Amino acid sequence: MSISPGKKFRTYSFLLVLLASFGLAAQLTYPPSPGEEPDDARLLAAARRSLFGGDSRAAYKYLLLSEPGMTGDEEWRELFFLTLVGLGSPLDASAFVSGLKNPSERDRLRSELLMKREGFTREAARFLPDPPALRVPKEVAKKAVSIAAADGSVFVLTPEAFYTYPLDGSPQAFLTITGGREILTGSGEPLVLTSSSIVSVSGTTQLPLRINDAASFARAPGGGLYILDSAGKVFLLDQGGKIIEERQILIRKPSKIRTDELGRVFILSDSGDDISIYSSGFDPLFVLDPGASGAQVGRMSDFRPDFAGNVIILEKGAKELSFFSFSKRFLGSSGGKAFQADLFSWDGGGSLTVLDRKKSSVMKVSL
């Protein structure tokens, strides 16, 4: 049965009963004074806090209680879409987008991708390289520790330098880095993590001293960053680089941290055997063990989730990519393809970027 936003309940006594049944009456009371309409802005803010606090059910209830006319509001639509995904109803999320009068290109793409990855007739990932490949110097390819692609450029990071290769043939850019670990794109200019700082073209932000040897980083809801250090702690930093939260992760030697668009947190252990997945409120959800799916998958060196938590992993030894849905279904691998994946990046769309050291090339690979 498809989940859809219901009609607004305007009868005061009925609304109080409904709120009480949801356990929300103590948090929101309507109307604040006789004859006053419920405040949709407050409901939207409450839905946002609930969703990115790890409570999709509460977010859904708040969204249903807001004005039906809010379906024209871009933030309401985004929150409702993500909430349906968070409730484990990706097909309902896709159907919601299909029912919109003027969905954006981004909305349509995500709806199509959900159908391909979670629909009744799921499509196996193809992992087809798209020519032409971008050639990079052998020394750069050999030393590379992270890659990314955004805004018409490919970014390659080595421990000593950050390279920008524009795909339109413009001159490449070069930035000296000391101890580069990872690249992060997706909002504004690319960021580079080192053991003690975050570097961009605009400047360098030193990490707080409490962070012991930063190993990996990811975007957090609200514009902040998660920093994973070598001691197994996760720090939430605000946009100014100040620590606002600190957590000890009970994983032996965690090595990589990633997030999806619901703010769910994915952490890879150094052993490369599994990925621990947490809600945006850091409640444990489950552990993804690729080997338990029956697929021939070895230890992982890296992974990337899409907007809905579907994950592509990179195997250490075979240098192959494998695709798993958030519901742990195996969606295909790059085994037998005409490339090896030493490093990769993915923005969750229909293609990813792969570095093949043997060929000293960076290529686009379609799923």
C-alpha cells in the first residue's frame, strides 16, 4: 500500500486526539489560540529535526500534519521524499515524485534510480567504461590516495599534492598538500583532509587538538562535517570547525566514514570485512557484510553510499567494484570488465569515476 500525504485535519479536538496518539501533543499544541491555524513552518522545522535526528516516523507524522499546499514547497517535497526512503519505502518515494506536477530533473533522476535499485524488476549494475579516459601522469596515478569528480573537473589527491584536471582541456591546477588523506565534494569547493587540517583552494582550517590523527571525513546534516580519527572517535564539527559533538565508535580500528542524504552514517572497519550503519542519531541499524549475501566479495578498501544508502564497495585484492542495495541485495559487480579499480568516487548518480593505476587513467563508468 502506497504511503501518501493525507488531508489536513482542521477540527481542533480531532487534531489533539491525533497528536496524542502519535505521542506529539506535548511537543506541539494546535491552535495556539482560538481560531489560529497550525503553523506549517514549525511543523516543517520539527520534521527536519526528526528526520536528521534519526526518527523518520516522527518526521512523517509532522509532514502529514502540515498544510497540503506545502507540496509545492521545495523543502517539504525534499523532506517527504527522504522520509519515505528512511521509512524503508523507496518505491513509495519514487511514486511520490512521479505524482508531482513539475518535478525537478534531480527529483526525476532519483526516482528512476530508486526503481532501478529497489524496484520489482531491479536492473543489474553494468559497470561499463565510457571513453575517452583521462590520462594522468604515471607518478600521480601511482601515488594517488583519493579521487573525485565535480563541476566538469577530475580531482586527484596524493600525499603531497592536490591536482585539478578540467575536462574541457583547460590548464590543470596544482596545490601543494602535506599528508593528504581524502577528497570531499558535493557542496562548494572540494575539501581535502590531512591528519590535522582541512584544506581547500580558499585556505586551511586546522582541526581541534582533541582530534587524534584524522583518518576520514564526511558531510553531516546542517552543513557540518564528521571527522573520524585513528582512535576510533567521531567528531561533529560545525561550519566554523568547532567540535559540537564527540562519540566513541565501538568498532576495532574504523578506517572510513561516509553518509547518505538522510544523514545515516556508514563506517568501514580497518579489517575491511563489513560496514556498520547508524541512523543520523547514531542508533545502530545493522552491519553490511557483503560476503553474507553469497556474492564472491573480498575485503574492502573503500565504499560509497548513494542518497538512499545503496552502497558500492571496492575490493582490496581483486580491485573490483560491487553494488549492494540498502536492503543488502547484491546488484552486480565489475568483475570481468576491461579495467581495474584502484580508487573510485561516486555522487550516487548513474555513473562513477574510477582510477586505473595500470593504465594511468581516470574514466567514467556507467552503472
